[in-house]
Amino acid sequence: MKIFKSITVLLTACFFSQLVAAQIKKLNNVLYGAAYYQEYMPEERLQEDLKLMDASGMSVVRLGESSWSLFEPREGEFDFAWMDKIIDGLQKNGIKVILGTPTYSIPAWLWHKHPEILLDYEKGGKAYYGIRQNMDITNPAFLFYAERIIRKLMEHYAKNPAIIGFQVDNETTSYNVNNYDFQISFVDYLKKKFGTIDRLNKVWGMNYWGMTMNGWEEFPQKDGVTNPGYKLEWERFKRKSVADYLNWQVKIVREYKRPDQFVTHCFMPTVQDIDQVASAQNMDVMAVNVYHGSQDNLTGEEIAFAGDFFRSVKMKNYLITETNAQTTGWDSKAQMPPYDGQLRMNVYAHLGSGANMVEYWHWHSIHYGQETYWKGILSHDLQPNRAYAEYSKTAHELQRFGSKLVNLKIRNKVAILFSNDANAGLNIMPFKDPRINIPNKPVNIYRNELVSQFHKALFRNSVGVDFIFPENTNFNDYKLIIIPSLYIASDELLNKISDYVANGGHVIMQFKSGFCDENSMVRPVLAPGPLRKACGFYYQEFTNFNELSLKGNPFKVDDADNKVYNWGEYIIPETAKPLAYFDHPYFDKYPAVIINNWGKGTLLYEGTNVSDSIQEKLILQEMERAGIKTVDQNMHWPLVTKAGINEAGSKVHYYYNYSSTTTSLNYPHKKGTELISNKSVTSGSTIEIAPWGVLIIEEN
């Protein structure tokens, strides 16, 4: 472990002092392109591809992130000539390049020489060669060879004028690592954090079942561990290890790159064992791979969620490094190519959330391998087709007016507090069975159900939203903060929430918040602990159930939607005002939803899991209370709108129609110009949007 320890020391001791703020070149238009893998082709066709790319209006290509075995075909032998030819061709055609470090897919010679770098999983499982992302990213041997290929790559390409940025690794997670070296590093981490084994015994409650340890040599392996404090800290350490690894790669790249080149990483919006804030701390820009439904399953929700989340990490514009071109899948059981217009509308959906680039995975469909049916812009016949025509149409539109859409400034008055610890805590101690139970995967009720429900309600009512994180609790920038079940939280964070409300803020908070401290220990006080005064109630009991109604349909939704699910707390009001009660002979004396005036603000608490329709009503009610409800909330999905300020200082309004029916609206804002048609739009005029269409209006 000496090599990795030295890397960590280098990161903590030298990293920040050596970094100089990058002078990244500001984009003057939207980047639009695809990942390109000439090396995957069954025949030479670079020149034909370049002709099609040039004709289509493509402006950017992503290369190289899975080609270690070609860059270093045998240990210590490096070959860049094949990639030089590709990059030179792209440059001659005016196409910009983003180059990836090729470390997420190891060459066969490396695993053969060092089989110990392959992953060990919990309870005896083991990774084998034959798939990507099968290595322990903390293993010293892996890090040695990874550093060597990164440095060789950067020495060769850093000064290449075609390359505008570098992507470190690819879709990185901890890969559920459980290797011996990783376990030893975890114990070292605990020693630094807790100091003594006695302190750890107390914080984790190891007296339970007589598990008290006398020394660090008695510390158990992860397999079979039941203690929630151990499990929570293990998840934190996995997130820290990913952040250390990505920051380590960023540091190496920064030693070589030009000041005008950026460094990024393509994150995945659904991955949970990664701290995006810490991992991207020293990157110039966020990038994300967003895949979503198509045909009648296209809702826009996944695009909006990813955009809002990753824009919020750095509070700046971001890049889409991968998204649907035609169909997706590791087999051919769910092939659903987009309807006419959907490919184009999705581009503008990304831009409306603050993206500065949209790239597809990928340019051409692959003729062999696991992702044969994950199709690109071109199909397997490699000829121009329906997707290519729609891609080209969109690219030429962006050439015409993309300068009015790039660097869109988005500032919102509503935020969702996202907690990695709460996510891990609820995965460890779930209150219900998840909707999708995938073997060896965390249940992700917090991210996939609770957080997503809030975001879906906001998106479907055209409410702009940011995400905030416990590490940067900039509460005062927002009028309304939504807090999904904050199951794990420090007293400090809970007191900040109380202070925010007392000073005039408005909060919607969900059940289970404040129940456990930062070590997953239940607070030995009346729930919700430090939040009790701000919430205006306490509770001592709770119950599971499948489904209940609310008495009297208090939020005036359809009877089928007047439902709550899974969990209920026996709330005893003190200063709070009940808004709804359970319709149940035993639970009906306990409020299901309650609101409290605290200082100058309000805190609405949901003591149960409400339906989507009720959630929408509560959000709109609290927006009105906070004075931030606008005319945009008069419309509802499948018609939604987004807005931001462009480089010229004008407000840009996007309108999207997520349906197969033409829809109309009375345009409620200042007069402007519809950029696609170049027609004038006056305030109050009726405008129509075609199925799966978009209107983009710049205020005059």
C-alpha cells in the first residue's frame, strides 16, 4: 500500500498549492458531436466518416477512453500513430477533440501479469477478465501502470491544437471493491478519524451483541458485518477513494495540459457510491452521461434531473458526454429508436438545463461486442439515415443561433438538499422494499424514489431547481428548500436548517429526518431531535403499512391519488398546525402532514410518503407561501418550460411538448423572437408546439 499512501499524501500536501486557476477558453457556441471509435470498425473508413461528420455540422468528438490495449499493446511498448491519424483528420475538418485517459478498461497483459488487481467482492465473489471496470482502483500495481499510460498519453497529446479538453477515466465508481488492500486502507482511515479503538467502540455501539474490540488487529472484515455505523463509514470511504483516484488523475493531467484546455470526467447520474462534489473539486467542468426512455417513455425527467444536479455541483454550465442516439441495450430485447423529433428536442432539453455540449454515444453502431445493440447515429450499415438527418438538422440550427444558447445562466429560488449519507443510511436500513431490486446493488430508495419524486413534481410544474449539499449549505440563496428524508445528519446541519427557517426561509421536509446522527446512531431524545422546535412536534412511534387514504381528501386531488404509502409517524403537535390526517381507525388521531411557523419562516413536514399528485399540491402551495410562484406554474407536463439568461443579457425561454399531440399556449412573457423560425412573438399571443417539439424564444 505504500504507493497509494504516497499518492494520498501528495494529494493532501501538495495538490492545492500547485494548482493555478485554469484560463479555460470560453465557448462561443454550443458543442455538438459524438464519441468516435475508428478502432472498432471492421474496415478502414476514416475518410468517409470525416466527410459525413463535416456535412452533418458536427463540431466535437470524444476519443480514446477505452483504448489502453491499443496505446500500450504490450507492456512498455507505446503506439500513438493510429490515434494521430484520427486526430489529424478531425483537425483538418475543424472538429474539436476531447481525449480520455484510457484507464477504465485494462489490457489483457496487465491482468495476466498482476491478477491481484482484479476486484474481490463481498462474501467471496471475484471479478474476472472480460469486462471493463473490473479492477481495484486503489491497488498499487494498477496505479503504477495507470500513471505511466496517462503520462505517456499527455506527453504525446497535451500540445495538440485539436484537443480542447481531457476526460479522466470513465464512469468511475468503487466497483463494490472488497480487496484486502482496500480493507487495510479502510482501517488506516478509521484510525485517523476516530483515534482509538475505544472511541470507535463507543461511537458505533459495539457493546451490542458483545462486539467490543480490544485493538485494531481485531477489526472485522466487511463480509458479514451488521453494524450500521460500520456500513455507513464503509460507504463514505468508498466515496472518498473514488474522489482520491479521480483527483490524482486530474493532478497528473494538469502537469501537462495547456491553460486553455479543460479537465473533466463523465459522471453517471444514478451512481451512488461516489461523492460528485469531492470528486470534481479540481475539475474545470462537470460532464455527465445521460440515458433515458424514448418513444412514449420519453418524459424529460431524466434529462432535467441530471442537468439540475450536475449544474449545481459547481454552479456552472456542464457537458453531456454521452446520451441516446438511436437505441440502447446490452441485448436486443428493448430496442426503441426515438420518434421523429425526439432526438432534436432532447438536445434542446439538455441546453435548457444549462448544458454547453451534447455528445452521443456514439457515431457509428458497433458490429461486435457486448454493446452491439447500443446504436450510434449511424446504424450498422454505416449509411446516412433518419437519425443522421435529424442530427444534421439540429447541428445546422446550432450553427445559426447556438451562440444565443451557450453559457446560459440559470439561477433558481428552489433547492433540493441532497445527502450522500442519508442515501447510504436509508440503503442500509430501508423502510420499504425498493421498486427495483437488483442483486448485489444498493436499493437506492432515497435517490431513485424520494429525491426523484420531489424533482419530478418540480419539473412537471416548470419549477427551476438547484441541488445543494451538506458540504455547502448555502441556504440563504433560496426561498424554498426541499429536504428528502434526512435520515443521517449532524446536529450542526440540523441547526442550520432551523436557523434558515427562523430567519424567514421556507422548508418542505420528509419523514425520518433528524432520526440518526452522523454515525448512524439514533438520537436518545424525542424525535425529530434538534429539529423539534422548528418542526413544532415530536413523535415516539412509527408504523409501516402498504397504502392509506387521507381523511377528507384535504389536498383536493383525484380519489385515486389521495393516497400515502409505506411509512407513518405518530406525530404529536406542539406548535405546528396539522394539514392532513390518516383515514384509519387507529392512526387517524395523528397528523400525516403538518406545518409550523418558526421565527419568520415555515417548515412543512410530511410524516408519510405521499402520492405524486399530493406532492405537487404541497410544493405549489409552499411556493405561493414563499412568494415565488410564477405564470410558468400555470402549465403542466407534457408542456414544460425552462429559462435562463444568455451571454447578451437576454432571457431565453424553452418550451417543450412531451407528447404526440400538438399543443398551444398563450405566451406570457415579454415579446421576443422564436429562434428556430426567426418569427416575432408578442406577449399574450397564442403559439403552437408540434408533437415532440420545442420553441426557443429570446426576449427582445
